[in-house]
Amino acid sequence: GNFAYGFAKYKSKDFNESPLWNVNFTSGASKVMTGFTETGIVGLLALLALMILPLFYGARYLVARATRQEPQTIFLVSAVFISLASQTLGYFLYNANIPLDFIYFIGLASLVALLSNSQKQYDLKASPILTMATISLSVVAVIFCAGVVFLGGQRYVADMRYQKGLVLFAENKKDESLVYLRSAAKLGNTDMYFNQLSLFSLARLQEYLAGPATANNPQTQQAMQALVLDAISASNASVVVSPKNPVSWSTRGYVCQSLLGLSGEAPGAGGPGEGGD
């Protein structure tokens, strides 16, 4: 998931002079190109081997068994083979998401299960040392997997709340949307969440300013102060999380420029010498 960082770091300087200077590219044109950018030549070769070898063994099996009376097995292998072939072609043309990758690996496992004819049985003798080592490794594996599930689950929940916030904002439920965006930014801790939180907070603040007079309404004044603080703190956090992402700096400068005259913290939001950048 480091395509955006690699693009921001290695892109040509001439790109900054084009109209796309502040566009955040998070992935390549296809899964293969994204994998090549993120994992290099060795990773690309490994990905190609993962895609080509199952198709090779599947095609060889179908050609060798075409004349034999195994219609049920050939039907299953053909179905899995076609599914893998279509997804492999798609990996060269489009990017993939988690459900598509899950289906792809399920197809790989199914193909291996269908093509494997030989089965081996192993009789393990009892050994106190081996038993203790197995238990220890199992405990370490469980702890490691629990940590991975916790971190992955936290990112998944953050993305769900972020998407919910976008939906509510589109439905003009701005205050409810900001609640979900704050939660997403707190859980996900990524520049994208902080950038959107700062911009949405600023948009909500501008709605307050464009409305009726609010000077005599303490609740509205308190809500506006909270929005100002959210916009500034979120734009600063996005730069801290991803200091080499031009989108974070652009958002920060836009927010601080928009808040000049409303908050004394806006000019110095970036620290000494960075106000309004």
C-alpha cells in the first residue's frame, strides 16, 4: 500500500507544473503495475509466477484428460481454470480489491485440491520436546495472528466509518458526518482521513458563517469554535502523518488561508516560519 508514497517521492519535477500537481495517485493502472511499483522486479516475478503456474498446470491437466471419462472432475477443473484465467487477465488491465483477491486465492486452492491425486499420511511419534516446541510456536502464532487481526480490523472499521461519513455528508447530514469522520481519523490515522476531516469541518463552518447572525447564539458559537479547531488540528495531523504528500500540504494551506481572520491559530498552524504554507 505504498504506491502513493513512492509516486510522491519519485515523480518527475515537471509533474508539479501540470494541472495534476495535487492529484493523489494511490495505485497504478493495474494490479501488475501496482505490484511492480510496490515490490520491485523480484515481487513482479513472484506475482507472474503465481499467475502463470496454475494456468499452466490446469491447461496441462485438461489436455491430458480430455479423452478420458471424467466429466465431473473435468467440469470442475474447467470452471476453476476459466475463473483464474479471467482474473489473471483482469490483473493486467485493472486493479483488484480484497474480495477479488480472496476469490482468486480460493480458486488457486481449489485447483490444487482438484489436481492433487497423491495423498500421504505421516505418523508422528510422541516427543515431549517436540510437543513443547509445537505448543510454544502455536501460542506465538496465535498472538501474532491476533495482533494482525486487531490492526486489520481497526483499519477496516475506520474505513467503514469514513464511508459512512461520506454518505451522510452527501445526504446533507453534516454534523453526523463529522462524527464518523473524526472516529475514522482517530482509528485509521492516515492522511486521507485527516484531510477530509479538515475540509469537511471547514465546509460546515462556512455554512454557519453564511447563515443567519450567530453572534448571540452561544451554542452556535461553541460549535463554530470546535469546527475551527478540528479543521486546523486535522490539517496539521495530515502533514505529520505524511509529510511528503503534496495533498496534505495543499489542504493545510487552503484551510489555514480560509481561517485567516477567524482564528489566531491559523497563521501559526505550521509552526514558526510555516504559517499559511
